[in-house]
Amino acid sequence: MIRNFQGAATTCYVALHPSLKGVTGKYYYDCNEYKPSKLARDEALAKNLWDFSNNLVNASLKI
């Protein structure tokens, strides 16, 4: 059986490291902060995704 003991390393690092207390809205990979891709920073695309998701949830509640 292969085990990956580092699978949650970044999540644990960000959640528990004292220097990151109060830090929000950042993107981390391999315990390092990175700038998100251009698509991830597209506010119009984010709004479209939010609106679509919200409409989908609201439609499912009406059933």
C-alpha cells in the first residue's frame, strides 16, 4: 500500500502556522504562496460563476 503523508501538508501549514494567523484570500501550493492564474483573478468570470451557482441552488430549492 502506498501512502502519501504529505497530502495535507499545505492545508495544515496554512491552518496552523502562527505567521499566517489572520491571512485570507491567498493561494498556497507546496506550502508556498503563489499568485493565482489570470483566470482565477478574473472578477467578471468569478461573478458569472457565483450567479450561475446561486441560480442553480435556488432552482433546486424550488423543486
